[in-house]
Amino acid sequence: MARVYNFSAGPSMLFEQVLRTAQSELMDYGSSGQSVMEMSHRSSSFEGIIRETEDALRRVLGIPENYKVGFFQGGASTQFDMVPLNLMTTGQADYIVTGNFSGRAAKEAAKFGKVNLVASSKDENFTYIPDVDRIAYTPGASYVHICENNTIFGTRYTKLPQVPGVPLVADMSSCILSRPTDVAKYGLLYFGVQKNVAPAGMAVAVVREDLVGKAAETVPSMLNYQTILEADSMYNTPPCWCIYMMGLTLKYIEQEIGGLAEMERRNNAKAALLYDYLDGQTFFKNPVKKEFRSIMNVTFTSPDADTDKKFCAEAAAAGFVNLKGHRLVGGMRASIYNAMPAEGVAKLVQFMEDFAKKNG
């Protein structure tokens, strides 16, 4: 069967060349006579993989020397707990809630201290991002937490909160590696890898050194950043296959695409093609305020729920899969992450136009 265009919000598409490389090395990685799936994480082969993957992330993302990189099991949702357990040193933190996952993060953090909900876009069903310059941040807050791109609702921050003396913590699961990032603006950034980086099963945290080692003695070892980071992510058996696949993706972005500036150009072009179509007709509608539209996740609806259902079914039959919107929003969602080729978006737009003509 021919490969489909997979618009899933995650797990999502991987670059085809990355998949082919993994396929060619599946049975025998680097003449080791074994697969990465079965080799010891203490072997010299895997030690090379994890070291090279971290080095590549540092180069591609431009991570300063005073930041630590850790590979964690549990996905980004475990980071919702690790962040307050390690960083909420004053007993309180500020959270900006702009969607489902930032709301979940705030709810988890409230188990460990006081969460100050300093801003939210819930009043308009998360279709915008609050003005970060007009927020009354809390004196004495340990950090400010945001979800930088909102996968479900299709919004993104275009400006970051920058509070003097207060670290910014960001969940970047659905936008990491999509564009250049000034890591120095964050105290900590983290991301699940299943959207833009690798198969599901791992999260990565990039943590400024001065924020490490603040956890209470009662914090479990596996939830303490210091434990994992001081052991170079090898305190226990790490998610070896995810680390390997992440390394292949980074190599592809660096060597074949040319880095994140070019990646951003391609992503902006794909998003513009889809948004320009949505803005130029009346059958489909995008609810997000234009200045906050996500480049990664494009949400839209047809005239009614029955037509939405028909659209998704016919699209899947035509090779455009996983376009159904999240249950919290309904409608459709096209996740056009890094690995979605431009022709996939162009063909989707043509399908949408044909569908609208038949059903309008």
C-alpha cells in the first residue's frame, strides 16, 4: 500500500529518509551485529549514539553551555510533575493556561504548591494568546509556565513572557525544531518527542544549570532532574530506540535541510498555503485569531458536524488520514509538522476545494 499523508497530532509523520535509514540499520547497527532495539545501553555502540544525539541537539537548537540536556521516560506529562517538584522552591508558580495541556500542567503543579493562574484564554475557547506584557505576574513566583504551541486549539505564542529574575518554563512538544529558538530566554524547556522528533516514548528537558539540584530530599530519585542529568541520562535504562531515532532526525535536519532557519521557511510556506485557502473561501472556517494561528496545527470546521464527519471519512479514503479534530474542539485538524511534505498540504487543499464544491 502507498504511504498516506498522516495529519495526526501525534504520534506523527517522520521524515521518510529517517525511516529508511532506521530500516537499513534495523538488524545490524554500525557492524555491531545487533539492533539498537536489543543492544545494551552500557555498550560502546549506544554510548556513541546518546552522545552524538545530545551533541546534535545542542548544535541544531543552539543550546548554551550552561544548560543541561536530559532524556526522560514518561513523555511531557511526567514533566508536568517534575517541573514543580524541582523548581517550585518558593512554594508557588505562575501558569498561563491557553489550552488543554497547559491546564493539565497547572492542575498537576497544584498538588505540590500554589498555582497562580495569572492569565487564561478560556473565555474565548482558547482561540487567542493573552498579551504577556499586560499580565500581573506574582512577586516571589518560582517560575512562569506556558505551553508554547497549543496542539488541540491551534494557537501559538508569538511573544514570550520575560519576567526579570523569574525563569520561563515552556512545554514545546508540538513546536520544537520547527524554527530557530533562543534557548537563553528559558530557564527550562521540555518536549515530548512524538510530534516533531521521534517515535512516542520519551521527553527531553533542557535545563539551565542553576535550576538543577533544588528538589527536596523527599522527591523520588527518578523525578529529580539532578539524578538523571548527573548520570548523563543513564541512571537507569534510557529509551534507547527513541534516542537513536531522534539522532537520525537531527542529522537529517542539520545535513539535508540545512538547519532550523530553512525548516522554519518550509513550515511557514506550508501553513500559509493552507491558511490562505481557508481565508479565501466560505465553506470551511478557522476559529483562531490570525495573529495567534499555529504553524504546526491548523484547525477548521465545515458547515456542520455531519459534514465534518463526511469530510474526514472521504479524506481518509483518499489518503489523507487523522484529520478528525480533538473531541474538545470538533471539526478537523491538520497537523503539518516538519516531516509533512509541502505536496501533502497542496494535495489536501485541492481535496478540500473539491469537497467544498460538491457539498456546498
